[in-house]
Amino acid sequence: MSDKLNPIIKFKEWFDLATEKEINDPNAMCLSTVDDKNTPHSRMVLLKDYNDEGFIFYTNYMSNKGKSMSNNSNVCLSFFWPSHERQVIIKGKCIFMSKKESDKYFYSRPIDSQIGAIASDQSSEIPNRKYIVDKFDDLKKNHKKITRPEHWGGVIVHHETIEFWQGRKNRLHDRIFFTKSAKGKWSYSRLSP
């Protein structure tokens, strides 16, 4: 595949520049899901890796986003790098990654992050902040061996479309839209701003 027809090469160019120049969290992306009542929800998560297969992040599968992704695997990821006037919008289907892949990342994290993932029943109601802080402190004080929770792991979004948006003068922005065919071939078109 030529570089011109591979949106991952274009994403790498943009992401590398954002990583060098963007002040805060260039890997922050908005994840949009749809719950079992067909209600959309969006929140920020951190991109941890990407490749020709998809875009990877990690989460609690029992959280609201985890439940939504279990119910409906269609998701949207959006990056916005304001200092470059650039956005990337990715749509695709997500799957939960293998235990082996999730373990590898989980155990590479700092111990406090591992304990935090165990302490938090993400999205469940708690009585107050002290409750979660005490739970974390108790786990940290009494843990002998940390084990990745079964409900925590990686998610890969297999991209089906990727749009690159570049801000321009007079709102005549550039929008290049890539679509992947059923056979895995990419095509692109230019969209009106």
C-alpha cells in the first residue's frame, strides 16, 4: 500500500508532531459510545498504542463505557490538537483484548496505578471521596501480590473510517476522509469544509 493510501502513516506524522509540540496530553482522545438505551456518551481516555490493526486504550470493562462497548461495539475516537488546528476522527468497532495483552500492560504500570484499578469499581456510586481513598490505602498497605482484575484490560478499536481535519484561513478547512473496504483496502476523498 502506498503511503498516500495508508491513513496510519498520516496519523503517525500528525501524532508525532502533536507529541513534540502539544502542551497537555497529546494522546488524549474523546471516546464516544452508545448505551443499551441508544444514548450516546463521550469521555476522554488515553491512547496507549496504535498500529495498522487499530487504536488501543485500557479501561475497566464494568464501567459505563465498558458496558456500552459490550452492548454496541461501534465507537468513535476524536483527537483535537488546538495548537496545530488539527482533528482526527476515527470510527470503527472495538473488541476487548486478550488476557495476555492486558496483563502485559497492567504489570508495566506503576504499582499505585495497579492498586487504583483494583480499588475503583468504576462508574459505581460511592458514599464519599474518603471511601475510595481509604479503600486504596487499605489495599496498598495490605497487598501481598497485585493481580490484574478480570474486568480490567485493553480495548482495540479496529478503524473503518479516519478523517483528518486541518484548520485553514477563512474556514476553508481541509478534510480528508479515508474509508476501509471489506477487503481491507483504503480509499480517500476530500470533503467540503
